[in-house]
Amino acid sequence: MTEQKPKVTLIGKELAKKGLEFVYEGATTNECKGCKVKRACNNLHPGRRYQIVNIRATHHDCPIHLNGACAVEVVEASIATLLSSDMAIKNSRFQFISPCSASDCRSFSICHAEGIVEGEKYMVTGIGEKADVECEKSRSLKHVTVRP
């Protein structure tokens, strides 16, 4: 598996910690319209999970972030989730299509982990044990780690 090339983006100075993982929500405010660096702030894919791998010394004033924003290098983070056992094959690719809409299921938040986007393609990078939770659809599930 090839190493990911980091992408440079901006994040609030108070949030800029190496190793921090976050889900990019997309441009969320009108206060950014006149900003000269808004493209650097909004250059990630909405809904995806990222991890900060380096913090740069660059600083920008920002009306949204306490103490301004700074440049960071991010990579797409791995995501722990549950996957049908027959699809849990290391280095295989799959398109995430929600297998279930039972939001009251106790496994729903694990099967629909934050950072996984409906319709996106993912690669299985790690396989864990058989899930010890019962699927309400009687599917056999395994713990896996995936990344886009």
C-alpha cells in the first residue's frame, strides 16, 4: 500500500494538534466569502475523516476561529467500522452502500462510522475479529479498518 501524500489546509489554531482526527463538514458560514485564503480552508472533501500529520508555522487571522487559523498537513484517516464478513478481505475495494437503515439498531453507529460517505469507494486495510454484536438483519459482521 502506498503512503498518502499530505494535503495542506487551514484549521483553527486551538484545534491544530498533531494526531487530531476530524471530519470535514464543508464550508459552513457566510463570513468566509471575502476571505483571501478561503480556498485553502475549504479544500477537503465534506464528510471524510482526516488526521493532522504536521503543523506549519503559517498563521492567518480568522473571524471564525479563536486565535486565528494555521496551516496543517492532513491525510485521510483510517476508519474503524463493521463490514459484512464476506466483504472483509484485506486490500479489497468496495463501494459503501448503506446495508441498513435501522438507526435504532445498537450497531448502527459502528456500521455507519463517522467519516464514511455513502457511495464512496474504500479499501479494507485491516481485518479484526468477528463482531460480538448481533446484526438485526442476521448478517455476519467483522471489525475492519478502511480508508478511501
